[in-house]
Amino acid sequence: MSPTSRTPQRRGRRPGAPATRATILKAARRSFAESGFAGTTIRGVAAKAGVDASLVHHYFGTKDDLFLAAMELPVDPRQVIAPAIAGGVEGAGERLLRAFLSLWDDPEISPVLVGVVRSSLQPGGERLLSQGIFPVLVFPVGEALGIDRPDVRMPLVISQIAGLILTRYLIGLEPIASMPADELVATFAPVIQHYLAADLP
């Protein structure tokens, strides 16, 4: 075979095997479950998966991104929430609640979300919420809105949202379970807005 007929050498990053991404996700899920969000690192996940940390960044970006990918959500909630935040604190309670309902009332997305919440209610699963979902998805909302005392206000907002998830989507408590979205917004949004912007004790 002549030198000119040889297959040219590939340059740059070696393509990952088809199973590499799945292997990283499996390692990430195990790490988040065992160590929580705070105790999980990109390097630790890479070690569990047997790959270089740069490959984890290549596939998933930040730890926040990896966490959301590990939950296997069909949509990135941050993209849904972003327009609700962009309008500022005035009226944010209603916008955030409508964004929330657009996800949870979607028949393709809701079962996945319910599964995530049910998993978090298992022994040890509370870390998935307190160290993962809340810091990644909820607490940044308060910072983006520029509200005062977000460390107090956002847990109050969470208490309202968590109650809505429990009554509407997990146990099906009537009339909340079958209440139209507009009626839910009219009922709950003023309370959420109060937590976001009203004077606190």
C-alpha cells in the first residue's frame, strides 16, 4: 500500500463511545443519591465512570447541568422559568406559577416530575430536594429577581409550591386536583407574590 493511500490520522478529541454518556449519567445518579448535590463533584463522577473530568464537562457542562440531566427531565426547567424572572419582581408570583403549571400539567412531563418527587420522599431522598433541586432551580430565582432576604423568602415560596405539588399531583386532593389553571393562579399567586415582595415579620 502506498503512503498516499493510507487512511489519514484523526486529530483532536477522540470521539466518546456511544455508551460513555450513559455511563457518566449512571455514575452521576449514584453519586447524587449517595452524597447529595453538595457532596458530588465532577471529578468524583468522572472517577466513578472511569473517564476524565474534562469529558464530563464536554458532555454536560456544569454540575448544575449534570444534575438536571441525571434527573432525566424532558425539558430544562430553567428555560421555562427564565421568562417569568425577566419581568422583574412585580407580578412574578403569577408568572412563576403559570410557568410551574405549564410543566406540571403537561401530560408528557408530569409523570417524570412526579417520579422525581416520589424518589425524593424515600429515606435519604430529601437531599435531592434540599441540596439539589432547590439550590439549582429555586434559590437562583430570588437572586435573579433581586429580592431582599431571599434566604427567607424563597423557602416560603417553596412551602407553597410543595403544598400544591402534594395536593394536586401526588394525592389528588379535591378540589385542588381538578381546579383549572386560571383558578389556581387566582388562588395561589397572591400568596406567592406576598412571600416575594411584601414586608416580612
